[in-house]
Amino acid sequence: MANDSSFLFAGIRFDKKFGTDIARFQKKDTDNSLAKIQSVIEDEENKETIEAVSAKKRKRKKTSSEAVDGFSVFRSSTSKSNKEVKVDDNEDESIRLKKEQNKQLERDAIFRKNHNIHVSGYNVPSALQSFDELNTRYKCPSYLLRNLAELGFREPTPIQRQAIPVLLQDRECFACAPTGSGKTLAFVCPMLMKLKAHAKGGVRAVIICHSRELSGQTYRECKKLAKGEKFRIKLMTKSLLRNADFSKFSCDVLISTPLRLRLAIKKKKVDLSRVEYLVLDESDKLFEPGLFTQIDSIIKACTNPSIIRSLFSATLPDFVEDRARELMHDAVRVIVGRKNMASETIKQKLVFTGSEEGKLIAIRQSFAESLNPPVLIFVQSKERAKELYGELAFDNIRVDVIHSDLSQDERENAVDNFRAGKTWVLIATDVVARGMDFKGINCVINYDFPDSASAYIHRIGRSGRAGRSGEAITFYTEEDIPFLRNVANLMASSGCEVPSWLTELQKKKWKKHRPNRDSISTKPVVEKENSTKPDL
Ligand SMILES: Nc1ncnc2c1ncn2[C@@H]1O[C@H](COP(=O)(O)OP(=O)(O)OP(=O)(O)O)[C@@H](O)[C@H]1O
């Protein structure tokens, strides 16, 4: 197999200008120029606080200089009573404190700017300079620091730098950061720190993930981070749901899909009234109409008035922000980079294949010329996943398929074999488009054009994770052309070069674009019904 994964051939190829690989997690130099400080401060909502402090400071400065000019008040302490000295000392101290506070705000703003972190909310805690600060600022237990080191996490990622202190200071939080930028640790680490140690008494923390695969992955990540401390971390499996006695159920962290937890609330009367932390991962997916009723009943069941809720995703549409504002109290909004942006470490290409048949020819040709696994291929429905699998399974490449028609075991095996490198090419529906952390995917192929901007961002975000580089190729046919401009815009905003004709195309509202495509199969085609909502 060739090492080069830039294997897609005919069509248009738009490479991103890389320079050095985007070191998303790396610290940049600090520029202390006054102009930069000013512009940074203006970026922040802390501006109001800063202005208020500065105004007071100016007022005080004026007063003090007048006093000094007129009476040398601060210099001639001997001529004053003790009380006067005390008042002066207090005022001095308060000015010094304000000055220090102001300087800290400036330092915070510069640091955030250097890490592309944008915050809104009052008194937002300073971002973490390093994982050591977890200990110096928040007395992080040694097991957790040890686990971070063992996992090879040397520096916090931008979302971790900001979201961790926010949650540790008991503030609710809604956060948007690029795919693969370490959001899981950003909510698991403060949760474990706040829970401190195992304690009896119901469910203490809940993490909701939209799919079983993601729940399983998050469960394993939690276990890794909690290693060495006797937390009870549970995954809501089918068997737990069926067999557990929820009247006596107690665990520190419960990880579940919305449906299973809702069933546990309704049928098994699981008690969530003592939940102290609730995380909604992939929150925009959870707030979509299909899942919202379930999420709503979970939120309502978590009745603890001092609960800390947080929402995380790589895409944060306005309707989710609105929901978050309705739901949360005194929340901090954290955005890394820009909202709804594809990861900058992914080289993105568009390839015109003419027809459905053209896609199959193109993919076969490219695999014959060079295949650099692991490669993940997305199609728009489980029927098409089966069809493509039926075609590629006999092409002498190690290919597998994952979709919702498979049993839980089959789905797990498909994921495990792909992770272990036994499968080179995994054909998938959007069931694994979000959240799944397949390390080192070299290339994502959108065999079928994604149906929305968020689908595009999450699908291609399976590569280019944790600062690594990756590649994404999107096939398009005539039917997809009305939505090309949307992809072009996403590509441009994440740093890829896009020819001007693409950005001049008309923009069309891009949602639920799943046209009735010709069968992938080279075998005789049976006419299919027009369907806009295929099963995944
Ligand atoms: N501080 C860190 N340093 C290095 N690697 C890290 C760090 N934090 C997390 N990672 C690794 O980065 C990868 C991506 O993390 P994670 O799955 O949490 O991303 P994410 O932001 O949730 O992505 P998505 O939006 O796709 O769900 C994982 O393999 C994780 O182990």
C-alpha cells in the first residue's frame, strides 16, 4: 500500500495551505503591546468590568495626585493620626488590588486570544496555563494527575484550559470546540474532581451521549481517567436496564443514551434527584426534535437545585444556544475558534463524479492505485451501506460495514476491528459520524454528500484529531451542486483554498439533503420508493 493518502484522482482538488501542521494545542508567543491588549479586552465581555475598574482607578488616581500635589498626604505619614494612616493604607491596598485584578484580566484576555478561546459571561475564571495548575489552583488528586501523565496528555487543549476551571468553579457551561479537540476530558476531569471520591446515595453525575457507540467510548474514557480511585462508573446497557434494581441503584457516574435513561426513569423509577452534574455531549444532536422529548424528561428528573449542567459539541446552532440560555443559570459560554467550523487540521477536497456509477469507479480506481488505511466512508442510508459493502467486499481489501441494522455485538466488533487495524476501510452511516474517536484515520470519504453543515463537520472530524493531520474527500454529483457553495464556505473558513467560482455559486438552505440516488449495486436495480428520511 502506498503511504500517500492523497489518492483521489480525477475531479477537483483543493489543498489547504498547511505551512507547519496546525498546532492547535500549542501555545503561541505572547505579544504584550498595549494596542493588542486593548483590542483583546474589547473582544471580551469582561470589558464592562474592566472599564468600571479603570474608571474608578482613574478617579482614584486623580484624587490621589491632587492630594499629593496639595498636601503631600501620602508622603508625610508622620503628620497624620493613626486613623488617617489606616484609611490611607486601606485605600492604597484597594488600589493595589484593583490594579492587580485589572492586570489579571488583561493577562487572561491575551492568553485566551493566543489560544483562540472566546468567552462570554461574568467573572469567567482564568484559563489553565498547564495541567499543574489543576493541582496548584484546585488541589487535583494525585491519581488524576498520574492518569493524565500516563495517557500522555502534557498540555491541556484550549477547550480544556477554559472549560475545566469554569466547571470547577461551579459555573454552568455551554461550549463549542472543534472535532477531536479533547472535549471529553474537558467535562470528565472536573466532574471527577468535584465528586472527589466514591459516595453512596443515588446517582451523582450523568453523561448523556446520543449513540450507544459514543456512550461506550465515553464510559471507557471515564474509567481510564478514574483509574486508581474507587468510583462507581456505570454504563446504561440493555442488561443493566433490564436487570438492575433501580430502587437501590447507586453510582457516581452514569453514562447513557437518552432513550435508555428515559426508559429507566419511566419504567424503573430511577431516581435522578441527587444528580450534581449533568453533561449533554453532542448537545445539538440531543436537542434535535427526535431526541428532545427524552432529553427534556431527563433534565426535568434532575431536580437537585444546585446541579451543574454543561453542554458540549463541535457545532452549536443558535437554537441550542437559546435552549442553553433558557435552561442554565449564570452560564459561561466558551467557544474555541469559531462556531460551526471544520477542524483546521483536515485537508479537504471536492470530487465531481458525474453519476453514482462514477463514484464506484472512482473509489475502486483510487484503492487500486493507493490505499492508506484507516479509511472511513460515509453513505446516506443503511441500504446504501449494505450495497457498497456488497461491492467492495470482494475487492481484496479488508472492508467492513456499520449501520443500525446490525446487532450490538456486530456494531462493537466493527468498531473494535477498525480500531485494531484489522479492517482497513469501514463503510458507515451517520451512526458513527459524531463523537467517535478512531485514532489516526487518514482519510474520510463522503461517498454520499452530507445532508447538512453539521453532518459535514462531524463526519470529516473523524480524521485530523488531537492535532494530527487528516484528509477528507467529498464526492458530488449533479444533485448535490445546489449545496456545493455551503461546503466551499466551510472549507474556506477552516483554511482551505477554494476557487472563486465555487464561492460565487448560489447558496441554498442545506438541510436534510438526501436525494433518492441510483443504487450503488452493479447488479440489476429494483426501483425504490422516494424517501427523504432513510434509516441509518
Ligand atoms: N490534552 C490532551 N493532549 C493530547 N491529546 C488529548 C488531550 N485531550 C484529549 N486528547 C485526545 O484527543 C482525542 C480527541 O478527544 P475527544 O474524543 O475528547 O475529542 P472531541 O473534542 O470530543 O471530538 P468530537 O467533537 O469529535 O466528539 C482523543 O484521542 C483524546 O485521547
